[in-house]
Amino acid sequence: MLEARLQTGALLKKVLEAIKELITDANFDCSDNGIALQAMDNSHVALVALLLRHDGFEPYRCDRSLALGVNLVSLSKVLRCAGNDDIITLKADDTADVLSLTFENTDNDRISEYELKLMDIDSEHLGIPDTTYEAVVQMSSAEFARICKDLQVLSDSVQIDVTKEGVKFGAKGELGSGAVTLKQNGNVDKEEEATLIELQQNVSLNFSLKYLVNFTKATPLASRVSLSMSSEVPLLVEYKMEAGYIRYYLAPKIGE
Amino acid sequence: PMMQKSLLSFFKTA
């Protein structure tokens, strides 16, 4: 059985907001390592990989591996019934036909209990090869969200060029073109806002902005984001949390 | 014109 108590329930609410528009149904794979999820969007262009490590919960107990098949829209609706400061406890027994959720307020004088019906989900688990990326950009997650949203005004795709000087996001469309360049600036006073680049080789890649904008729904989870790129392989966008991560992979657009 | 690739051409079903 699974029992996982999350002191900051808001984290789970934010995680659901970050994935529910990309994927509809997914298995939460529970093991002694923690709770993991891997799922592709319907068009097989993007993939979400989530890990909530066991040490982010207190207590965390999972004596046998369980796959909890969840409709994410339903789960996010139930999670909206939890207060932002509530402690959330997830429970499931080995039959895994319902997920029990308990929300306790901080004064511990209001306890709400919900049960969500689970489903059998046949999910394709993808093997993601270990990749040494040619370029890794670490930057402010809020800045990345702003750039994606701004450039979406011009086009449905963005060209990302990384050199040792900086990273340039460019878009061209019917109404014109636009570009935002962030220079590498490791010395800025505010560490959170620094743009840092690790580069083996310059890269220039094109991606759908619709998906990138969708990924930025994870912005409330982390102040930093990393973009890992190599020529003609999927982009990895990672938001690191205190005890886990949310990773998005996006297949590139390639010239015909 | 750019063509959107599928993830399945990069990642194998495990």
C-alpha cells in the first residue's frame, strides 16, 4: 500500500497545473523511491517525466510498487478542494482502485477526505537515452515564460540559437519578426536571474511555441529552468524542485 | 517550411 503525506500540499496542486493540459491520463508509479510519472501528449511530440522523491514526504511508505491510473483533470479538480496551506495525504491500497486524499488545515481543525476512482492505463513507457547535450542554458524560469509568451504573438515556432556569448530566441511570422537575446551574465547580483551557458558546440534548433508555453505552467515550481539541447534531438526543459523534478522533452522541428 | 518530428523517432518504447 501507499501512504504519502505532503506538508506543503500546494506543491501537488502546482504539479497538476503543470501537466494537466499536456496529458489527460497517466500512471503515477509509486515505489520506495517515490512517486514518478512518465507520459507523452496525444500527438507524441512532447513527454513529461515527473519525480517526487520519497524524502519530500513525511512519512512516505510504499511497501509494494503500485501504478495508480489517474485522470489528471479529475485529480486537479479534487485538488482544488484543498487549501493552499493544507497538508495532503495520499493513500492507496494494493488493489489500486481508488486514491484516497486527505486535506488537513494547519490548525488541524478541518479535515476533508476525498476518494478518486482510478483506472487501468496501458501506457507506453519510453526509454530516454542518456544524452550529453551540446548546449545547456540555465536561466530564470519567469524570463523563459515571458519570452515564450511574447514570441507567440509572432509565430507558432521559435528558433533557439546558443553560442558562448548568449542565447537568442527568434520568431518570424506574417506580421513580422522578433528576437530576444540573453547574454551570459554569471556575475549579476541576483543569482536567480543569471543566464549561464555550458557549451560544447553552438546549436540552432526550432521548436513549437505552443508546447513551450505549455511547459512554462511549471514556472511556479522553480525559480530556475534549464534548457538542454543538441542538434536534431529533443529539447529537455527541466524544473528542479526541492525533492524531485519535472522534465519536459520536446521533439524539434526540422527543415524538409 | 519546418516539419514537426515525433518523439517516437528519438525515444524507443521500453
